[in-house]
Amino acid sequence: MTTAFRIGAACALALGLLTQGAAAETNLTVMAYSGLFQERYTKAVIEPFMKAHPDIKVTYFPLPSSAAMLGNLRAQKAAPQADVVIMDVSVSKAGTDEGLYTKIDETNAPNVKDLYPNARIPDVAGVAVTFDNLVLLYNTEIVKEAPKSWMEMAKAPFKGKVVIPGVPDIQGLSLLLILDKANGGTDYLKSVDKGIAAMTEIAPNVQTWDPKPEVYAPIVTGQAALGAGWNARAQVNSDLSGGKLKATIPQEGTVFQINTINLVANAPAAEAAKTFVNYALGREAQKSFTETMFYAPTNAKADISAAALERTAVSHLDKVMPVDWIALAKVRDAIGEQWRRRVLPASR
């Protein structure tokens, strides 16, 4: 055997092995929130997952909202390009109704058995992967003490200094529900009149109902003094800003927001998707993401540090108002109409 032949054979073998390796690698696409969520979730969950599963390459496809994700899934229904989607539970219900997902349970994701009972939502194919809660944000250089009430936002000193993501954003809707109950409302599925009335008191002070890119930046810079936002992002922004932004749960309480993880029906990498979902619901991933971004865990057996748990709603469950987001979805349009008719004109 000549030297040239041996070299050629070796090169052919190496090329064959490389080709086999490339063929063995599965490409998995995870669609989820852009910005800070993407940055932290990639480091806390996706990178460790790929290290544990070197045969699966994960591509993160970021979108700004659950509504945008649902629009993409609808457009791709005949030929899905995403395999796993993380989105708000109410939007996940809409996708479930349209047959966009494969149901997640212990048969395809064994870690489901360790989830809190409220992580399984009736008539939703996905399961909860994070819990979050609404908080009152404040700039500590303008507001020296933590506000005790959401209605601080209605006070004269804060004219033009309030930022709230308004309805149909779920943050504005959450605040509306909290104020409705605080003012004597008894069934938000029938009426939110008392919450609408409270919001009309706050509206004249609102600088914008559409903070861009997020509500946290204007409060950090002092462009705004008060606002409503999600706890997880608030905690991270508090750290990044050196404490210029802080968050509190006022006396009227808060509500949980649920993000679900979903398996896309007929996804191109269906088996790898199940492996990823199971990992994302597991103790290690849940611990890592809670301690990285302060979302409350959905896995009851995740060993979260006391310091991290203290910065989640898990330590303040007595202040959490229960909300049936699935039932609420049926009346959201009607609530939105009241918002446009009564709250928005009050802010002009």
C-alpha cells in the first residue's frame, strides 16, 4: 500500500466520521422571550442542557411577546420551524385550542411528576415552567420609602411620572384585577367596574401606557418615578442599576403570571424537544433559573437558595390574588373595550 493511498484512505475515513457526527447532531429550536429573558435563560438552562446533551444543538428564536409567538406558530402550522415554545398561559390556551401543541405529561416529560399542582393547567397542553408576579416599581432617588399602596400612583407629586404597560398587556390587566378586588369587586369575570374606576384615578399621572422597550428603563433613569412590572425582571434590573430601581408588593396584593413550556405539534425535532422540556422542568434547571432571574420555580423539589426564594412571590403567597387566566381570556376583549372607553380618555 503506497503512502499516498494510506493518506487518502485516512482522509476519507476522517471525512466519513465527521459527516456521521454532523448527521447525528439534532438541531432544536426554542422560541421564547427576547431581551433579558433570552440572556439569562440561555446561560442558566440552554447552555447547561447542550453540555449535558452534546448531540443536540439548541437555537434560541427570540420574540418580544407571547402574541408574536402565537402568530408565528399559526403561520408555520403546516410546516413548523420551532420545536419548543415558552409563552404566557392564556396565549398557550389559545394555541392548545387550535391544535398547535402536543400535550405534556409524565409519559413524555417524567419531571412533570415533581411540579406543583397549579403548574398543570386544565385544558392547556403545556405546563408551567416559571411563576412570576406583579410588583410596584419605584425609583429610589425620587421615592425614598417603598410605597404601601398601588394608589400612590394617583397622587399629585407623580403627575407625568408613572409608566404602566396598559391593557391588552397582561401587566395592565393584572393591575386592574388587583384594584378591582381591593375596591370591593367580587367577580372579575362578571364586572371590573371598580378596578376601572380606580385606574381612571391613576390615568392622569401616566406618562405612557406603552413603555419601550420595557417599563424598567425609564424608572432606572428617573424619567419615571413609579410603575407596574414583573418581579423577575425588576429584581435583575435592581441589581444592574445598583438599587436605583426597587420593587415592592403593596398592601392590596399581587397576582401570579404563569409562563408555560409547550411542545409544538409535528415539530421537526420532536424527540429532542421532549428531552429539552423534561430538562427545563427538572430540579437543576429550575434552581439555576430561579437563582439567576428570580422567577418562582414550578418544580416543588428544586433546592432553591433561601436568598433567591425571598426575592420571589413564594415568600409572599399570602398576598397573591388567585386568577383564573383561562376563564379570564373569554372576557378580555370586553375588558379591553372598557379600558379604551373609560381609562384612556382619563389620561388625556
